[in-house]
Amino acid sequence: MSKLRFKVVEEAFKKRPVEVKAPAERPSEYFAKYVFNWEKMFKYLPLSTYKQLRQAIEQGTPLTMAVADEVAKGMKKWAMEMGATHCTHWFQPLTEGTAEKHDAFVEHDWKGGMVENFSGKELVQQEPDASSFPNGGIRSTFEARGYSAWDPSSPVFIIEDTLMIPTVFISYTGEALDYKAPLKKALAALDKAAVAVARYFDPNVKRVTVNLGWEQEYFLVDEGLYAARPDLLLTGRTLMGHESSKNQQMEDHYFGAIPERVAEFMRDLEIQALELGIPCKTRHNEVAPNQFELAPIFEECNLAVDHNMLIMSLMRKVARKHGFRCLLHEKPFAGINGSGKHNNWSMTTDTGTLLHAPGKTPEEHLRFITFVVETLMGVYRHNGLLKASIMSATNAHRLGANEAPPAIISSFLGAQVSELLQRVADSTGDELFTMEGKHGVKLDIPQIPELMIDNTDRNRTSPFAFTGNRFEFRAVGSIANCASAMIALNTAVAEALTDFSQRVDALVDGGMERLKAILTVLREDIKTCSPIHFDGNGYSDEWKAEAERRGLDCETSCPLIFDRYLDESTIRMFESMHVMNRHELEARNEIKWETYYKKIQIESRVLGDLCMNHIIPVATKYQSELADNVHKIQCAFADTQRVAALTNYNITLIEKINKHTDFIAEAVEEMVEKRKVVNRIEDVRSKAIAYHDEIAPFLDTIRYHIDKLELIVEDEMWTLPKYRELLFIR
Ligand code: ADP
Ligand code: MG
């Protein structure tokens, strides 16, 4: 083992868990300790301010600057009592992660000193020097104004000494430069469209809220081993590394006991997350070695998105404290499962849920059917866009591999819901249908009580599966901002619901009874969207062929998938729902293509460097040792036949090494030359396509030869930590 690798492996083995002191109180007592929630608003704000703020948050009424000033005063008082000295607008630019710019709570007192101050204006609006955030040309640098504006619906919180204020980030022309602004518009569009439909069944409905429960998957790798892998450090994934002899084939990791060092990390993470108001609920091992999952209880979609962004940055921070690095890349290791982030999505009204399967009355069933069918309509019409919304250079490695949803969007409903829809579609009169609810299963095991078994079955291979009271969008990538998928999904469903109510209302205006009108439109829609419904095995090759026949989007090239954002049907949808305009969509696609090609460019550079500085030198050194041995044998024995027999194996190895190093050296040179050509392409879309078609394939072919060398070269000489070390040391 090379000296460095030996050292880091030895150190990793020696590491003990960092003990976490649990707070004295119970989680219910420290939950949201660092959040300015209702309880604190009530305590720190004048009653009239509290009421106005609450109304603004719950009903969307505008806030005056006078109220904002009062809110800021209360916030400052609380924040200073908690030890905060700074505040920042916290926003989600179109890169990975979040951005912030800290300002101290100070002002001149105009007597030569300073006073602590924080005004309503600072709370409501700031102007970060934003020219360095991607904007796809919306903001040319001479007018590099970007404004961040307070989002009162997501409460402010404190991290260390800073009061964090969730904000949207927009250009001075009002166009979105972030994820939050269009997300909030999409949620408002869905609210409006869904309320109109929900009122057919219950005229008292005032508001429809979207819920999101994300399940965050991630890998942990010992920090020392990570630092010895330049590819992990620079690209977030391993660009080389032969599969470990044992990886996940025994399936012994999933739901296995959580290793001690990891358990302490999780405890620490959960305590900190709970203090920040993130309602963590579930933690477990995932399928691959060193892979884990964390899921909170679902929340309102906008808040859930913020909490997911927060947890990702918390994970990275807490991992380092425990001597780990947290890998959020969708596919850090080849040959084993990658990481996703299931987005559990549902809608609720202020009077009840909309997707909960078995309602009590036939009318409730009809409402359930309506919302399921119109969700499917949205997903069907925009299946290509939904795929684009979860696609990225990193997630492309995961989709379509035999572990994650295929790169085709379809929806699983399960036998019961499928049958229910079929009955509606086949019916002719205006009879209503019901399906059975949960049923008890009596177990013949002493002392074990009866189990309530859900009527909805499960299908792990479906990218958009109905799971009893929600849809689970499973194709979202682990590092992604959930907002991207949520913007597309909520807008698509809003459009479908709007279209639905327009057709129902037209029939009613023409004299048809409302119930009959609803059934008539539903029958039509169930047939129209049937191509999206697929309950079979999404991993199978037959499905790919079948999906193509059904006309679903089967494109697999990431830069081409992004084109779906600029389809006329997409632009029409976003514009008519008032979520984004053509210009914003065009600008955002520029960023997508640019991010895509830059990622491949960096990977290709890192791989080239590693080949020339690590792989070829190490392989050549080992080859020289083998040649040395051959030479010594030749000197020691006179009998040529004997020499041939004794050197045969090593000579074969020498030749094999040569074959691989030659291939690598040539391919790297060719890749560098191609890159030079491709880099000259001006148009960013064409450049992304060229990177996909011409550069990315080198990453795989070169890797193949490196991994072969890893098997040949003596272990002691190999400089880079191997998969078995990265994946099994914890
Ligand atoms: P799985 O079996 O898919 O791993 P988990 O129970 O681990 O499911 O996680 C499911 C996630 O779905 C949790 O975040 C949970 O809060 C969320 N969830 C449950 N019900 C709903 C709902 N009606 N709407 C949205 N999310 C939900
Ligand atoms: Mg799930």
C-alpha cells in the first residue's frame, strides 16, 4: 500500500465515534429552539402585528412597511437574546445549495459610536451584489441588480451567530433568478385551480395546500480516505475504482444495525435539525454499503424545500465534525446503488385531504378519482418536462441504471385504484363507485395483533407511484433542489385542473347536471392519460419498447432532455399559470446547459490529470519491478527453456500493463484534443450536446482500463483508496 493510502486507511480504522451530548430536554422541548415560529412571534410581537403577519402568511394579504418594521424589531430582540449578531438573506440561486451575505446588526449612532439596529427595510428587501450568480443572461453585468425579498411563509431561524431570513431572489425586472420565486407561484397556481375543483364537492373549501415529504439519501465516507481521492474531492464522485469483491450482493446493509460512528453522527444531525424546526422522523441504512437515509414528517411544500436545503448543508457540516464527508452526489460509486430523494407529494384542503384513497361516501370517491386522474393528466401531458425537471449531469448516472426509475416517466397506481378508474372509464350512466379501505389481516402468530394492511400495493420501479394517500416522485436526485421538480409538477397539475374545471363548467352551462358533467370529463381523461399509467416492471427492456409505442418521452441525453423546457406546450403552461415566462425559461435553460457541460469538463480534466500523475506512473513503476525480476531470472539461469517458464507470467503481466497504459495515454490525449475543439463552440446548447456525445464517453472507456490496472498492480503501490476501503470503513 502506498504510504499515504496506508496512513489514511490506518487512521480511519482507528477513529472512534465522536460522542454527542444529548440536550437534557426531550425533542418536543428543544424542537424549533432556533426558529422564530408562531409561539415566538406571539411572544415578541405586538398582538396587532402578530395578527397581521399571521393573516399575510395564511391568506396571502400584503404586509405594509410599518408592520414589517414591527416584525423586524421583535425578530431582532429575539435574535439578540439568542446571541445572534448578524443577519443574512438566505436564498436559493440556480446553483447547487444556498447563498447568503451576512450583515451585522449595527448602525452608526451618529455620536461616534454604534447601536444595534435591524429595520423593516433590511428584513424585507436587500440587494446582494449578485453579478456572480448564474442568471442565463437575464441580468447583464452593467445592470447587475438582483434583489432578495423576504418570504414570510418560511420562518427565520438562527445558525450560530446569524439570523437567517428565507428570501426569493429576483432581477430588477422582476424575473426569477432562483428556485423559490417560481415555486411560490406554482403553489399559488395549484391552490387556485384545485380550490375551484374541490368546491364541486365541498363549497366551503378556501385553500388547497401542497405537502412535500422528502426522503434524503446520502453516503458517508471517512474524511481521510476522501481527501486521498482527488476525484471525490473535485467532482463528488469516483471516476475510477474497481468494484469491491463484496458490495451490496448480500443485501445485508439495508435496515441492518447502524454502525456506532454513524449512529453518533445521525444523533448529532437530528438534534441540530430538530432545533432548527426540521421534523426528522426516520433514519436507516440504505441498500449500498455506507449509504443512509433521513426523512422528516411531511410539511407544506415551500417550507419542506427550505428544510431540505438546510438539512443538506447541515449534513455536510455535521459529517465533518464526526470525521466523515457526506456525499450527496447521485452516483458516487459505480456498480452499487446511487442516491435519490423521493418527493412524497399530496394536496390537502383546509377541510380535508384530496388524495387519501378510500373516502367514506361515493362522492368522496369521486373527488379522489378526480384529483388522481387530473394529476395523471398533468404528468402525462408534460412527462418529458417532468423528466427534464429532475435531470442533471449527476442524476443522469442514476436514472436508467438498474436501481432507480428508468429515464421514462410513468405512473404506478396499484390494482385497486387501477380497477376503480377502469370502472369509471367503462361506465355509461351516472352511477358512482367505491373501493374498499384498509382491511384487517388476522395473523396466526400468538400474541401478535391483527395488522391493518393498506389496499395500495407497492412498486419500487415506478418513477411516480401512488402510495395510498400521496404520489411519490422517485426520480428526483439526491443533491437536487426539490423545488425544480415541484415547480414542474405543481404547475402541470394546476394546468390540468384548470382545464378540467373549464370543461366541466362548459357542460354545466350547456344544461348538463354537474355530477354527470364531472363523470363525462373524467371518462374522457382516463382514456387520454392511459399511456402514462404503468404498473409493471419499469426496469425491464420490454417497458422501454412499450413506452416508445405509447409515445412517452424516451430521450436519454441530458442536454436534449432540457429542450422540453422550451417546447411550446411547456411555455404555454408556465405562462398561462403565471409561473414563468418564455424569457425566464430560456435564461434558465442556458444555465442548465452551462452547468451540464462544465461538470463534464471538470470530470474530464480531473480524470486526465489522475491518469497522467497517478495511474500511468504507478502502473509503469510496477511494470519496471516486473521487468527487473525477469531480468534477474535471465541472469540467474542459463537454460532458456527454464527462463521462459519462470518469466512467463510476469511477461504476460508486463504486456497487459502496456496494453492498458497505452490505451489510457492515447485516449487521454484524444480527449484533450476533442475538448479543445468542443470548447470553441459558442452556442451553449450545442456545447452541452458535444460534451455529452463526444467527451463523456471517454470517461467510461478510460475508466475501464484504469480499473483493470487496479486489479493487476501490487496493492502496496496503488496510491488511491480502493472501493473496499471507501465503502466499508466507518
Ligand atoms: P417509504 O416507505 O417510501 O420509505 P417513509 O415512511 O420512509 O416511506 O417516508 C415517507 C415520506 O412521505 C415521509 O417524509 C412522510 O412524512 C411522507 N408522507 C407521508 N404521508 C404523506 C402525505 N400525505 N403527503 C406528503 N408526504 C407524505
Ligand atoms: Mg419512499
